[in-house]
Amino acid sequence: MSSLTEKQKNYIEAHYRTKSSKEIAKNLNVQSALVRDYIGNTLFKKQGRGRHFLFAVVLVILPLFILLVLELFLRIANYGGDLSLVLTRKIDGHKFYQINKHVARRYFPGDELTVPDARDAVFEYKKSAKTFRIFCLGGSTTAGFPYQYNATFPSLLYDRLHLLFPQKNFEVINVGISAINSFSVLDFTHELVHYQPDLFLIYMGHNEFYGALGVASTRSLGENRTFIKLYLKLEKSRLFLLFRDIIFKLKKLFATKSSGASTLMEAVAADKSIPLGGKKYNIAKRNFSANLAEILDIIQKHRTPVLVSTLVSNLKDQPPFKSIFSAGLQKKDDWERLFKNGVQFEDNKKYEEALADFFNARALDAQPAKLHFRLGQCYEKLSQFDLALKEYRLARDLDAIRFRAPGEFNEVIRKVCAQKNAPVVEMGKVFQQNSPHGIPGDNLFLEHLHPRFEGNYLIADAFCRMMSEKNIILPADKWPWDRDAGKQQNMDRAYVTDLDIEVANYRVNNLTAHWPFKTQRIIRPRGNTAYDALLEKTVEAMVRRRIPWNEGHYRVARFLAKNGKYEKAEREYRAVIKVMPYDFYPYLFLGNLLMEQKKFLAAEQAYKKSLARSPAFPFAYAKLGLLFLKQNLPQQAKPYLQKAVRAGERSKQFTDTDLARAKYLLALAYSQLNELQAAKKEAQQALHLSSDDQRVKMLLKKINRAMALKR
């Protein structure tokens, strides 16, 4: 027999491990050589291939398994902190969503500069049927810099919508962060569409060059948009964050010197000269266009309305940060001489002569931004406002340090939005209409581009009116504009206080004292009264983060109340309530202020709102009891004081002195109701807790006399 049958091969494969080749050959009645050849040349080779395959599989899976274990370990250890955009938190037992204050750490590795914070806005975990949810996306203007809360345009929009539609619950959620650009907004949009939005508002574009991941930023990842988007996906991994931080620390270790940056503006700017139409300029413009288009695609795929605003900046009162000459200019000295002569004529108010020299300089080289700024100033002085506006815009566009978006970026916004059928809010026209001679300047801006309080109001107003025009919430003809208030009334309702304004001024003064500004802007220095001194001290403590924002307002409110400035003190408390509507403390403090003024009904409402936010809070019960006692209503005071005592006995917030005070008030209520035995018991317990309290001693004597007379 010269070959094996399939049946014989199967027998060999089944028994070659347990029987010798001779035994197998004998059982099959074949030659032993055939069996040995089949086992050696076929079965062992097949087994070897299997081992090689298994080895290859292990070689691939084992590293993946190790990486997975390391990723899980880093997550358990919370390496890098929680960089989720949206967190969950509990407030008095109720679950809410909250924007992660530290989410910008995604884009700012390392610790050599202050990472900008997001607004830790809170919104419903289970969205109710009457809730209308708006996400506001963008950079520092959306965030509201240099203001902290109530003067931002998202907050002002909330005020307006709440006034117009009091029956609805509006959530205007500010997701703006300083020094981020359209890459970060794109990153956020992917996540926010899953949180039941009813509308997106977008104001972005100023940070495309120097913002995180921008082409000229110290946080740049290069010019390839596909690579940057991949990075944004990978950064969700803790293992990736670890490798990123190691690389960053090594880079920092071997750096020749530190950046020495004093402000975020200076820290994020790597390439400090970007010519109009140059390579990096065009890359930033192209990325901005692509990112905006993708953002709109994502939002519209989820069938959510979106409004996009054009960009505004200070034209009239912000000189260019940097002027550059055209490459190869041969007559630079002649240009500088003509420009200097023109400046001297302008300074001497000889505007026609100045224009002549500026025109001659322009004939040599029209590239320097400072030339067009001077032309704008001369045209404005000669009341040629259209020409002035044109030159101011050119000065902005030619400014080589690009912290203000050039006019072409507004064209990008219009073009992309037209392609995607997304409405555009023409914010430039709004600011022109509200500026002298149609040229926006310091009247609406604090420095190069951040709006004043009034400017933020105009942004909010423009978005609100576009919402009406586009039939959002209700058809345009159904919007209840008859409920609207005037501009000043609406601004007053924002509860922007002196403290808010002074914090903003402090931050602007600090910003403009450093690069790229040439002159510090000292905005409205205060006087030397005790109130001014308190504001100055409080602002510094807040900006340096020694006290939180709400405590700053409480400090000022207490000072104002002590000095009889009750209306201004009330505005401080209401400012906090607007920002922290779920907190019980500001309502308690407001109630105290109102009770001090004998505004008993308003005080009662404030205390009850405090209780609604924290039903186990003993102080609010005690204050309500005191409130009714002051009105000679002991029957109404009694149940609140009883609850104050019971809650106080369980609460660590209540000291022995607090509990003694509550028991004293309860004893007082009992005595006024002629429930003398109960009154005596509470008074004795109060005296035990506070043995030196003369009021308790006097009340106890009065109760004992009344009991003696009753016998």
C-alpha cells in the first residue's frame, strides 16, 4: 500500500499521541514508514503552524491587554481629573447636570499658565416639558470676560426671555471659555447635542490664530485639521493624557527658557506676526470655515435650530498691535519720514496736510496697519465717516498680531451659513447703529474686543430678536413684545453691581498692562471713601481667588446694609440669587435684609424660598418664626420655631448658642399663647445652653410670675 486513505489518516490523528507508529501500522495493516512519514511531515508541521499563529495572536493581544489595564488603572486613579464637558451633581438631594469648570484642561496641558475656567452652569437632569434649553458657544466674549456672571450676554438673554415668557423655564447655558477656538467648539458640539438642546447660539472666530490648537498658538498641533480632530478624540483616553503630559514635561524640561508670560493672551501666542493672506493666515481661515461647517452639520443632523453671529471688535479706539511692511520694500526710511510728518500734522489738527503725507506713504507701501488707523482718524475728524470706517477696518485686518478676527472671517461666516441654511445675526450692524457716526469704539468695548456691559446687552438683544424673526419658541407675530421693558430697565434687572464693574475694570487694567498692549487702560479709578476702599479690597480678594464670587457680594451687601444703603444691598443679594438660584443662603440673607426694613411679606417669601431649597435648614425656620413674632402672630410663629428647634438639634450647623436662641423664641411664642408649661420648659433648656443670656432669664421670671398668678 503506497498511500493512506482519509479514514486511515483520521485514525492516525486520533491515536498518534497515545500509540506508537508500529502499533498504529499494525492496526491499520499498513507499513510503519507511511505512518511515521504522515506524523512527521504533516501532523507536526500543522501543529507548528498552529503554535506560530497562537504566538502571533498573543503578541498582538498582550500589549493591548496591558494598555487596557493601564487605562483602567488611570481611570480608577482619576489621572488628569475629570475632563468631561458635562458632570452630574446633587443639590439638596436633587440631581442636576453641570458644565465642568475644568474642561479646558483638555486643551491646555501643563501648569505654567492659568487654565481658563468654564462657567459651571447648572441645568436640569430630567428636562421638564416647559424647559427651553439654549447652549451658547464661543470664546472669551461668550464667556463674558472681564465680567464674571450677570453682565454676560447669555445671562442678559436669559433675563430678557424670562421677562417675555414668564410661564417657561429657560436654561441659557454659557459654554464659552477664554482662549479656545472653533476646534474646541466643535469638540463640545459633538457632546452637547445629546443633552436635549432647543437652540444653539454661536459667537466665535476671534481666537482662530492664538486660541488652543490654533495655527499660531503655543498650544498648536500643527496645520493638519485631520490630525487635530484625531487628537481631540484620543484625548478622551487617560493613557493618551499620560503620554501627552510626559511629552509636555520633557519639552518643558529641555526648553531653553520659560515663556515669562504674564497674561493668557501672551502665553498662548507663539507666532507674533501673521501677515494678511500669508500661509498661516490662510490655514486658520480654512480651518475656521471647515470647523464651522461641521459644527452646523452636527447641530442640524439633530434637528436643532442654530443662530450664528458675525464678529465685532473695537475699531475706533484700538490702534493696531503690530504693523509690518511689504516684503522687499526699498524705501522704508522715506516711508517712515512721511508717516512721522503726517502724525505731526495730525497732532496739530492739520488733517488735510496729514492726509497728504499719509497718501504719499501709502503710495510707497500700503501694508502697515498703523497707516490706515491714522487715515481713519483723519477722515473721522474731517467728518468723512464712511471713509474713516473703511480705513479703521483695514487697520484691523492688516494688524499682524491677530487677536481681532479680520473682516474676511465674517465673510466666511456668511458663506458657510448660507450653504447650510443657518441664520446669521449681523452683529456688526447692531454695534454700528449704537455707535457715534457708525464707528464702534470705547463706547461699547473695554479694550480690543471685549464688550462693555452695554455691548453685551446689545449682543443678547440681537440674538433675542433673531429668535423672534426665525419663529423660535413662537411664530414671530406671537412674540409678546408688549411685556418687554426698555433698554435701561432691562439692564437694571440684570443686577450688575458696582462690585461686578470693579472686578471687570481690575481685570482689564491688568490685561492692558502687558503685551501686546502699548498703553494700560485705567478704567474709572474709584475715589477714597470707605465704600471705595471696601470694593478695592474685595475685588483683589476675589480676583486672587482668596474668596469666592458670592462671598464678595455678601461682604459688600453687609457693608451697604450697615450704612443704610438697603436698595443697593438688596441688589447684591439678588445678583447672587440670579447666579445661584438653587442655593438657600442668598435667600436667607435677603430675608434678613427685608425683615430689617420691616418688609415682612417680601421677607417671608425670601425665607420660604430658602426653605424650599433646603427643607432641613434650621435657620430659615427660626427666621420665619421670628418674622411672625415681630408681627405679633405667635400662633403662626410656633410651628416654624418648633421645626427650627427639632432641625437644630439634629444639625451640625446649629451651635449651642443658635439652639438656645431658637428655644428662647419658641418659649416666647408659647408664653404669648399662654402655654406656660411648654414655655417654661423651652426657656429652661435655653438657659442651660446659654447661662449668661439675660433675655432668657427675664423671660423665665415673667413665665414663673404668670404661672404663680394662675395658681
